[in-house]
Amino acid sequence: MRAAATLFTDVGYDETSTTKIATAAGVTTTTIYWYFADKDALLVAVLDHVLEAALAEAALHSQRPWADQVLWAVDRLERYRRLVTVVHARAPISESIGAWHDEFHRLVDSMMVDGFRDAGVPESDLDAMTKIGVFVVEGLLMHPQSEQDRRAVVTLLTGQTRRGSGSS
Amino acid sequence: MRAAATLFTDVGYDETSTTKIATAAGVTTTTIYWYFADKDALLVAVLDHVLEAALAEAALHSQRPWADQVLWAVDRLERYRRLVTVVHARAPISESIGAWHDEFHRLVDSMMVDGFRDAGVPESDLDAMTKIGVFVVEGLLMHPQSEQDRRAVVTLLTGQTRRGSGSS
DNA sequence: GGTTTTCTTGAATGGCGTACAAGAAAGGTA
DNA sequence: TACCTTTCTTGTACGCCATTCAAGAAAACC
């Protein structure tokens, strides 16, 4: 069932009708509504599923340098670009998605705080730096960049301006 | 007519039906379709209108310090949060909105490059810094923050860590 | 005054998310 | 075995949506 909701990731939420989901899953739309309160609830289930898988993988990389971790996350999550945009678009109008979004940011914020603290960001800048980190990662997800551009942005973000990635 | 499309800003694009727009404008939905090819074209017209007005106002502040300019932009554009999210959500699926989004980023990128260059960012980091700037501003628009948090983020972003805005 | 162009409309179409009453499957208990 | 209850699935229907089309009103032009 949730396998059928790969459609949200690849095709998009608004572009995927409940009928298409039902057909792909070999059932009727009404069946979907027995398992999920509404289409938003189905999206939340997909989000939870996807996030859980990503977190499990991320745990394997937790010892790598901070810049590598962030870059890995961007690479790993890039495929969920459509989910990122639709969550932000629907968060203000859908109770369930708004709640998921809030909790998601609490989680990501805490991970970012730890990462930047370990990377040596002074305590006074930690909150602001965390927000910048989250916004930049979301920006990279929503606006796909070339491999080098991604790396340049993350490198600059995480403070180690290793020089030699400029342009023109 | 475009005055009636204030609905997009305040209520949201998906939440505003063509019928509501037509009623608010004192016409029928069909009339709207004489002036605009589809609902997306109407959104693009609203975006152009809103952007033009903001740019005109921004020109008056072009002599202020870079950090103030960015902060002013965030304050000024915050009311368009719904537009920001819907543009990102629809850019991949709507030709016209995708085109608008591309051109918008070209414009904003060039403004950001100039701003950061004048602020003393080395040429080698300029491209990456510009992207970070754009992503952070978009992030601030999509995730409303308190006055102090906004200021702290922009201050850190623009490099003048003036100290004394930390937390806890 | 007649013709052409500009604008507005009512009615229709197909698709959407969702609700509901009815029934099939499955499981438990005698 | 037969009955009852819970779990699941379905066909059908509703109201709303974006969009289209043929028809007509208003305005502009000659």
C-alpha cells in the first residue's frame, strides 16, 4: 500500500489522485479510506516511512566529519524534493501535515545543533547557525544543484573554506 | 481583478477556487479565462505584480548596510509566504510557473551576488555564499521566526557576528 | 447603421476528494 | 456444524473544482 504511494515521491502529491493510488495498489479508493482518514493522513504515513528509513541509514554515518554528514543528507534526500515542497505548501492548511512538519523540524534542529556544536560553532551563534543549516539544506533539496555546487555550498556552510571551488 | 487575487496571498492558491476569485471580482469564472489562459497564468500575473512593487520599494533602501537590506527584504516579503511555498510546489509541474521561478532566481541571484561582494565576501566564495543567502531568505519566509531570531540569523549570515544574540 | 472586435455569460464536461450503506471474508465461540 | 461479530472491500453518489464552448452583449470603428 505504501509502496503504491511512491507516486507521491515521483509524480507529486497533487498530481496523484486517490484513484491512481488505489489502482496501483489493486484496490478501490474506498479501501484507502478505511486505513487512512484522508489523503493528508496517507501523506503523513509516507513521510514517516521515508524519514525512518533515512534516519536509519544516517546513523551509519554519524562518525564522519560534519560537512560529509550534511552533504550525505542532501544527496540522500534529494529524491524527496516533491515531498519537501508539498509539505511546506500544505503545512499551513492541514492540521496533520502541519503537526508532522513541526515535529520534523524539532528533530532536525536537534541534529543540526549537535553537528554544529561539535564542529566548533560558538554557543552564542548556535541557534542562528542551526536555522541557517536547516534552511540551506532545504534550499538545496528544493533547488537541485550540480555535484560541485552542492559541495561548495555545504563546504562554505560548515566553515571549512577549503579554497579552490570558486568560479569565473 | 488582480486586487481580487489578494486571495492567493492571504488564503492560498489551492484553497482559492476560480469561482471565489470571480465572485470577489464581480464577474464569472469564464470572464477570468478570457484574460488568463489558466489559473497558473493568473498566479504568474499576481507574482509579477507583487514582485514589481517590492522591487520598487527595495530600490529606496539600496544604500543601507547589506544586513539591513536583507532583513528589510525578509520583513517585507514575509506576507507572501503562501506564494513562496506554492511556487516551489508547482514549479516542477507548471511550465509557466517553472519559468517564472527560474527568472526570479536569476534576478535574486544577481542582487545577492552584488550585496555579498560589496560586503566583502571573497570572489571564490561568492557563488556558494549567494546560494546560501537565497536559501536562508526563502527559509525565513517559509518558516516565520520571531523578530530577534530573524535578526540573529541575518546577522550571522551577513558576517557581522555582533555578539550578544545567543540563547539559553 | 452596419460590421467587426472586444468582452461576458450560462451551461456543460470530466476529474477530484470523500461519505455511506451494503455486503464479503475472516475469526471466535457453541 | 452453525451463528455472530469484527474486519475489510466495494459500488454508488455528492459537491466542488478547473476548464471549454457556443451564444450573445458592449464597444469601437467606418
